[in-house]
Amino acid sequence: IEFTGALHATVVKQVHLKNPSIKTLVYNATLVGKDAGDFSLPKGNTVVIAPKRQTSINVEFTSRFLRPAEAVLLLISERVGGIDGVTLTFSLKSEVKQIQPADILKCKSPCYEL
């Protein structure tokens, strides 16, 4: 999943999950990796998918540096009612495309002095 935006901006992406079974699936979401602190799950770390339904989870990224950030989103299934879903992994990568100035200052100064 690629997060593209301006420096210091927050970008939100959605991950759509579908449950084809007749039992409820529960996942624990975890962000791992060197830049995992720049990514967040605003709705919490637990994802519940009702039978024959789908849901989506939001992943937020706020860029702090110009360099690309990378992390992994792990969705690890909890056993509920005898059913266990597969572990899902998503690679998260960022790219800064714009830099907006925080402020513009005007100043006057002589070019040189004798």
C-alpha cells in the first residue's frame, strides 16, 4: 500500500477485508518495522468481520522526513468459535511528493560591508 503526499501531511488509506465464511472472524492488527511509529490505526487494533460481510480498516501515515518510510501491517487471526482465519500481511510504503513551506520571511540586509 503506497502513501503519497506532502511533507508533514497525513494520508489515509483503507484496507478492505471480506469474510466469505459463515462464522465471525476477529483479527488483531499490528504495525511492525523501523518506521511503524509513523503509521497508525485510528479505529484501534481489533478488527471484527461478521459472517458473509466485509469491512475496511483505515491506516494513517504522517510524514516527518523526506526519505521513504516502510512498515508492515500484520493482521493475526484470533480463534473464535472454532474458526481461525489466515494471517494477512500488507507492505506499507511512503513517498513525499510535495514540500509546502511552513512560513515565508522577508528580510533586508546589505550584501557586504567595508
